[in-house]
Amino acid sequence: MKQIRALILIGSLLFLALSFSFIFRVPLAQSIWPWEDGRYSYLFVGSILAAISAAAFWIGWTGALSALPGGALTVFVTAFTTSIYFFQLVSQGRTGMLPYGGFAVLSAVVSLIVFFWSLKIPRKESLPMSKLVKISFWIFIASLFLAAGALILRVPVFPWALNPDSSVIFGCIFLGDAFYFLYSIFRPTWHNALGPLLSFLAYDLVLIVPFISLFPTVDPERSISLIIYVAVLIYSGGLSVYYLFFHPQTRFGT
């Protein structure tokens, strides 16, 4: 198990480095993305990578391997759905998308193997998930499913103009995220809630300041989307901070 923990820790640091590369729009990172995109789209990708890094680092550092299934399921759903889209683009003549489709399929297969393997790891004794966290997770799940559907259908729900292809990919990411929270709901322990909250906090920290600074320049027709997005960031961030650092029974170190 020590080797697995070490691999997870190394992976978390690689994801963190890649996250910063997208946040600061390092040319090498931008060249990895399948198509040219804008500042806020790269920032969103960076926030997702930061979320993955935070949860992976916690699992690797603490050895909480029984928390792996939720994250593996998230990666599987995201990779599987994005692979479908990439191969659809290939069938339309965009052959440059073939490596991305292949990588997505590989990610889906590996994550599915990890999911079933990690289900066999004895579950860590843990407090039950609090009622507020459970209610919040149901709200997050509903919001993520709705946003995912809208993005996949290319309905403009983000507070900036999206590349149509990125809209679909971001929808697939939101769909995968919904399953992270859904897994926690069906195994409602604090142990399974900690990873999603830690991921959400990292995601919030990357996006909150840039999104608040977007208010003076946002297009009027996108202002409602921005208000809703910022409200979700503030609520989820506050929820995460309280339960991770202040709640007497769940804060780190207890």
C-alpha cells in the first residue's frame, strides 16, 4: 500500500503543477488543450485539476484509500463521456481528436479498474455524514446534472462565452462531478464527504476572486449566471471551510 500512496501523492503534485500551468496560461499547458480557448476556460480547467489534486493529496498523505471509489467513479464518468464526444468529432473528419479520444478511453478503463479494486478496501470507521452536508450534496448533485445537461446541449450557462467544444467537455466534467457527490450520498459517512468538500474548496479558491472581479465587465445577459455561480462558490466554500477546519468533530486533526 505504501507504493500506491506514493504514486497517488506524486500524481497529486503533477495535477497541481498542471493546474497552475492552466491558471497562468503557460503555453505548454495551452498546447495540451484540444483547441484554442479563452482565459476563463483555462482558469476553469485549472480549477478542476486543483480539485483533483487536493483530494488525491489527502488520500495519498493520510492513506485513506477506501475513499478512492468516489474519485475513480468521477474520472470514469468524465473520461467515458468525453471519449464519446472526441470520437464523434473524429467521425466528422477532425482526426486530430483521435489521440484525445484514445487517452479518454484509457483513462476510463484504468479508473474503472481502480473503482472496483478500491471497493474491496475495508472501509474506515467514520462519523455519519451530517444532515446539512447531505442536503447540500443533494443540491450540488441536482445543480451539476442540470448544468451538465445545459452545457452538453451548448446552452449558455457560464458567465463567459464558451467555445462550443469546450461547452460539451465541461458538461462531461460536471456530470462526473455529480457522481462524486452521488457516491458519497449512497455511502454517507464523513470519510466519503471529506474528499468532495476538499475538492470543492480547492475549486472555489481558484475561481472566487477572478469571478468576483468579472462583475464590472460581464455581459448583461450573463450577469445572472455570474451571480448564481459566485453564490454557489461562496456557499460551497463556506460549507467546506466550516466542516474541514472548524466543526469540532470533523475538522482536521481531530
